[in-house]
Amino acid sequence: MSQLNALVNAILDDFYASRPTEARWLGLHRYDGLVPNHSRAGIGARVARLDEQTTALAAISSDELNDDERFDLDLLLAQLRFEQFQLTELRDRARNPIAWSDDIDLSGYLMRSYAPIDERAAALKTQAARIPTVLANATDVLDHDLSRPVIETSIDVFKGAAAFLRDDVPLALAEAGATVSVDAEIADALAAIDQFVTMLEHRLETASDSFAIGPDLLRKLVYYGELVDIDLDQLLRIGEADLERNLEAARVTAAQIDPTLTVEQIFRRQGRDHPSADRLVAEVSNVLEDLRQFLIDHAIVSVPSESRCLVEETPSFLRWAFAMMDTAGPYEDESVESFYLVTPPEADWDEERREEWLSNFDRSGLPGISIHEAYPGHFIHFLHLRDVASPVRRMALSYSFIEGWAHYVEEMMLEEGFGGGDPRYRLAQLKEALLRNCRLVASIKMHAYGMSLDEATDLLKSKAFLEEAPARAEAVRGTFDPGYLNYTLGKLMMRKLRADVQSLEGERFSLRTFHDRVLALGAPPFALARRVLTPGNESVL
């Protein structure tokens, strides 16, 4: 339908122009150097355009559309309405300074060789010059009364951004042979970040410990973001039931490993069995190859490319994380490689700190992390996304689908036989599931039922078996990212979708065909996926 196509193309062009940070992440480098206009006037203008666009889309009669067009129309409407909610009701840009950090992030110009280094350096220079304006807008838009844990985390985030600009950007550009000078722009950006951090520190003096968005906004976040219309009490009961299911499974599995030890003791013992620092990249590479071959041999999901997920040491400017996935966006043309980045301990660390860091790569947990990040998690998902023809499905990616798929496959791979039934792998997988369970429970209880930060920390210590520091960090994340409930929510919706399709198809059901059909939809809210895969049955939970 030409009318719909023209309207969709115009809306997508406006979307990317308004959100160039996301456009670049998808691989649309014509938006290099640009930043969004999130001034008060810019936000108001964007909201007005969203009103016009949703009205125009809603006026199109679905009777004139084929199934694919109707799906894309509903998906795009959901995406725009979610953005409206974020800007007008959730007001994340006003409540959360961290929401502004992506707009000053320059790492994408250094991570991928999608163009000659001087071309990328010139784009970096352009965006760096705009950082003072971004932070001036942030200072104006942010509420004066901000939450203490959110401010404290924000200060750390922006101090880290300053260290990256000051230390890592010049070094990375020099190592790549760039001839474009960015010194003046970096100096101005650093001054702006320093001023922004000072402002946050001043607001910290009068900050409150309150952070909850409240039950109404949390329920709307789940509805507009994931199209899940559910009472929070019901969602909490579902999440707590899954938490208890996984706790009991952890106790049973731990007893199979060693009935004389507690679950916590076995976790600590498994953490001591890890690759040495100099063997880390090689062992991770071997795990990935084993996983990839398992997908093929056991008909789990189609592997649409011979391209491998490449394992490399994390570059110096990203070494705060022990492992991360840098997946090529669906529109990348030149730099199509995807990198699984792993960070060995630093050479100048003492032995205790090195050992603590390497415990993150224990041999029981490493396959699960790699399943989530690569095979068949995010890497395989984004390989399929590159083959999706619809530009709407390439752009409108839901939190619960992306993380729900990656979390679902951790358990699914073991159920299909990966690891040969070794209970150590199962226990490691359950540890990750318990963490995600606690995120859901903590999110709902913190934002809708008055749970304190200390109580959330205790929950994560007692139910996810985390030590004090990581438990506190997970609880703090929940203060500014209530959407992190979507890992478990998405996994549960994915498991129900699979069960319902399997019940519908009976003996005709094929796991690989099912997974391929799911990924061919992109990453829509599961309510829309069900319209295609289980027509007439749209119950997501």
C-alpha cells in the first residue's frame, strides 16, 4: 500500500533524525556526529510530531492491508506511543541524568572500522563539539529534586565518561593513525562534563532517598513498552513463583554436585575453576565454536552466516566490563563483524584481585554467558535481524524480546542437551535465572510497594546469592532502570509462546522452525508476535 509506505518512510526518517544515537547503533552512519535535541523546546516539538504521526497511522484502515503491513503498522504505532509515554509521563530525561550519557558517548567511532579512521575521527570531533550543548540542555531539563542513589550513580557514569575522553580517545585515535585533531573539542567537552558533575554534586546535598516511579507509571511502562496489560500484583505473583521454582531447582542441583555443601559454597568453589589470564581468549573461542556447532547438529536455530563471533580482548577504553557483545547493527555494510569482548585482569593487579576478576569466567558459568551473548543469544538474533526486510521490524526492538530471548536460550540449550547434563552447568544457569528473578521482584516492590534500597540489596543477597557489593549495585540499577524486570518477563513470555505453538502444532512442531519464525519477526513485543504465531490466543503469560 503506497500510502502506508510513504507515511512509514517519513516517520522512520524523522525517528532517526530525532534519535541519531540509536540510528548509529543500528548502523546508519549518515547520522554520525549528530546528537538529539532534548532541550525543552526540542522535546515539545518531538511530542507534537509524535501526536501527528500516531493520529495519521491510526487513521489507516487495517482492512486494506495485508498481514505483514498490518503487523508493521501495529508495531510502529506501539513504538511511537511508547516514546510518547517516555517523554510525557515517565519523563526519564527529567528524572535520570544517566539517560543523557548515551548522547555524549563517542566509543562507537572507535569500536568499529566502518570507514577510514580520519572520517570516523571527523565525526567524533563533530559530536564532541556538541557535548556542551547536550549537557546544558540536561541541566535545564533535569528536575531539581533528584534521587540520591540515581545522582550517585550518575556522578560515577559521567566521571567515567570524562576519563574516557581525556585518556582513551586521544590514545585510540593515535594508535589508529588519525590525523584529525580533536584536542580543542575534547577540552571543551571535558569542561562541560566537569561543570555537569559539579551541578550533580550540589544537588546531592539536598537529594532524597526516594526513587520510586509509583505503581501507575510502572504498570504503564510494562504496558506501553511491552504491550503487557497486567495488574502488578499478578505480575509479582508470577515472578515470585518463578523465583521459588528456580530456588528449589538450585537446591536440588547443588545436592547432586555435593550434598555436604550449601548452594553458596558450591558457587564459590565453581568460581575458582577458571582459565588463566593468558588462556582466556582461546578458551572462550573454543566455547563459542562448541556452541555454534551444537546449534547446527541439534537443529536448534538456523545459523544464517558463516561469519563467526570474534573473541578479542576488550580495548583499553572499555575495560570496566569483564565481558560484552559488540554486535553489528542490521544496517552495517562495511563493518559487519561482531565482537565478543573479554577482559583479562590487569598486569599490575595483586593476586587476590586477579583471582576475584577471573572468577567471573568460571568454566561452569562461561557457557551460559556465551549462550546469552552469542550462540544462540544476541549474536544469532542480530544475524537474523540483518535478514529482516521490514525497516520497521529492524528499528522497533522491545526490551523484553531482546533480553527475554537471550535469557530464554540459556535454559533451553541445557534442556536440549548442551553440557551433557552436567549439574554444574545447570547450577550456573540457575544463578543467572535467580538474578533476573530478583530484578523483577525488586523492580515491582521498589517502585510500587515501597521496598527500600537496603531491602532490595538483602533480597539479592539471600535469593540470588550475590555478595554485598554486586547485590547493592543490582539494587541501585533498579532505582533508575525499573525495566530490568524484562529479562524474566521476556523469558516467561517466550516459554509460553513456545509451549502454545507446540500444543497447536503437535507432532508437526520443529524447534528450529519455531525459533526461525520468532526471529524473523525482529524483536517485537510478544503480544504482536502471538498474533502471527498463535492467532486467536494473545495471552502472553
